[in-house]
Amino acid sequence: MDMDILKFDRMATAIKVLMAAVGAFFVGLPEAVQFLFWMQLFDVVSGLLAAGKRSEVASAVAAGGIRKKVYVWLLVLVVWLLQ
């Protein structure tokens, strides 16, 4: 029983450390990049909600949208590297 609690505590600590690292990285990004992230997240969530309401959820359409968002982030990365 104590081993299960110890494993859970280690996993909880690892998750907290990971979340703190991601948060610190995110806060260090320029505001425009943070804004882009939140707007893309809003776009994905609203698209899924609209598709769900119409019963038109299609993984091919979702994959195409995600692919476009990845291309945007790759472009942002290229611009950042060229600065």
C-alpha cells in the first residue's frame, strides 16, 4: 500500500515539475506568440463544438486544420531563427 502512495507522489511531483517548466517557457514567449497560441486553441475548440453540434465531426477535416496550425508554428519558428 505504501509503495502505491509513493509512486503516486512521485508521479504527482513529476507532473507539477513538468507543468511549471511549460508555464515558465510559455510566460517567457512574446505576447504576440502567446496570443497566437490562444487564438489557435480557441479556433480548434470552437470548430470541434460546431462540428459536434452539426454531427459532422470528421478526423480528416480536423487533421487538415491541425496540419495548417503546425505549418503556422513552423513559419513562426523559421522567422524566429532568421532574426
